[in-house]
Amino acid sequence: MSQGRNMVVVAGRSWNGLSEHSAGPTQILVRHGRIVDVAARVDDRGADIIDLADRTLLPGFIDCHVHTTMDPSRIMDAVVSDPATVTALNALPTLKTLLHNGFTTVRDLGAFTAEPITIYLRNAVAARLLTGPRLVVAPHFISARGGHGDFSSLLDPQIGTELGALADGPVEIASLVRRDVRAGADWIKFGATGGFGSPSDDPGQALYSQDEMDTLVATARDLGVPCTPHAYGDEGISRALEAGVRSIEHGNLASAATLKSMEQQGVFLVPTQYMVIDAVNHLDDDTYWVGKSPAERKKFSRYEEQLRESARNVAASKVNVAFGTDAGMFPHAENWREFPTMVSTGITPLRALRAATSVAAGLLQRPDLGRIEAGATADLIALADDPFSDIEATGAVEFVMQSGIVHRAPDSL
């Protein structure tokens, strides 16, 4: 159906991204990619009718932490071997998969190529040359040498080169920030702590000094670009908060006190819980760890109890939780599993759904997204069942509209 035609989307239930409960029978009038009216009955004269029967309508989901250019089956091989063009081409089916899953907007937090290929993908989707979610991007992962984003150890030392967006000290860091902003970055991503999958660091370690983080965030702020760090442990998170970041990625080792500081400062948390909880739930399953680093398994084992405790602390906190998955570290088609994982740790279905709609839109400073109301962008999805009754319903998306264009519909339509 053409974006320029009036459309009325009809469903048995709806949830607007904000309310505490879903509503009954709903009609939504869409024109030129925007929602014009929402009511039990709208003026449908001359409009194309999309009747979704007893399905549940929601705002399009937003995943605030993905890596669209990463293939989880060969992350390290691709970093070393694949040209940037090949990496970008391999992302095309991923973009369709994410949109098919109901994710009409995603924030991509870093491709491990020298070229800013996610910026090119973002622009191609915006120009409708490609089909995929609306992309908001941090083109690179700025990392300290020896830190989570340093892949140089994958190369023979005789080659004498580095692999990664690497910078130490304020001068180098400011230069990399300016380079990414010049390329068209929407966000700046950096490594505040180590990680689980990297060989030469630890998720509890802070990898940039306070002075380095201050310089990075201030440089980006001067250029009008927000920052977010990969940060697991308290010290790295605390330094990032002091520097003035807008969100924290992961935060899975954060204490209750650190979460309280985030809440007081209005900083968003993107907890990527599925990846972490799934790992600790499979520590005794050897088949799960085939192809993964033994060091990664040991780190998850060492931090298991702290990871579980921190997840419970997030559920008990009032911090602004925005939905994010780290998809690319695992298959993108599974990113919806973040919803039931969040609920399993004590987060309510309402909070999880808001995290992927109105709260995520707040993080991205896009008030036109993540809600069903007059004037909003017409990003709509429909589920077979009610996610408030069964959060697993988020994995059964049957209808996707992005900016008034239908990308997925039930066979019956």
C-alpha cells in the first residue's frame, strides 16, 4: 500500500507505548507516514482498511544496542578477513530480519571496520534503497589499546599494524571522536571497561582514566553528539557518569548504589540481559560453549552470582531501562528474547515493553517514535497475543508498518 494513501489499521486490542494497560478495539488512521487519529472508531471514508482482527497493536519496537554487521558464527574471522564491502553486504539480510521481528528502529553501536559502513547503511535505509529498521549509529567502538575493542592480537605481530578504533590519552581520543562525527555519527561509543569475550581484559576493569573519559565526552558534546560506553563494573560506570554520558551499555555488574546514581542523574541503562543470563544459565552445558573462548566461560563463571544479583538490582531500581540486546553477538532473529529474559529477572512486562518503545525513544531523543498517538510516526506492529498476559508473545510479530509502509502482514490480508 502506498504511503500517500489514507489507511485505517483495525485491531482487537492496542497498547500505546505509555499506558499501564492495553485498550480494547482500536482504529488508527494513517496518512503520509504519520498517525492522524486513534480511537475506537475513526473516519475511514476513502481509506484502505487493514483489519488485523483480534491481534494486539503496539508501537514499533526499538532495539538500542545491536551490531547489524556482525555474524555471531564468525565474529573474529570477519574482523580479520572480510573487506568492508563484504561486511556491509552481509548485513543486508540482517536488516530485513530485524524489521521482520518488529524492530522498526535500532541503534547500531559499532562495526569493526575502518570505514564507517553503518553510516552508509543508515543513509541507504533512509533513502529507501534498502529495507530495514531506521538506523541510529555509532560507527566505531573507541577503545584503549589492550581493551575490549582492540583486535590487534588476532594478527601476527610481524604485520606491525593495529586492528580497531584505538586511542590512548586525551589527544588521540579527541581526534577519533572528531573523525567519527565528521563521518556522520549519531552517537559516540567507547569502552569504559573490559568485557567477557575479549582476551586481554576483565569486565570489572576500568580501561580509561577519568581525564580520558572527560575529554571524550566533552569533545562529542561540543559537536552535539551524545556518548555511551560499554561498561560492566562500578568503577568504569562511575567514571562515565562523571564524564556526562547519556546511557550505559550492559551495566551487568553494577551495584545498587551505582544504579541509584544513574537514576539520580537521569542516565539510561541498556542492560542487554539475554546475552548475559543465557550464558550463566548454560555454564554446565559444554555444547553451548563450542566455538567460544574458554576464557569467556571462566569469566562468566567467576561473575555468575554478581551478574544475577545485579539483574535483580535493576528490577528493583527506578533507573530508566531502555531495551537493547547486543544482537550480533548472537543471532539477530533471537533479539526478541530480551523481553522474557527481562521479565525472568523481575522486571514487569509493562516496564519491559516501555523499555522497547517510549523509553527507548526518549533515549534516542525521538518523541515521534515509540508511541501510538496523533502526530507520531506510523511505526506499528501487531502480535498474535497479548504480551501483558504472555511476554513470549513478543516473539510472534505478524504485522509490521514502518513510516506508514507495510513490510509484513498476515497471509489473510
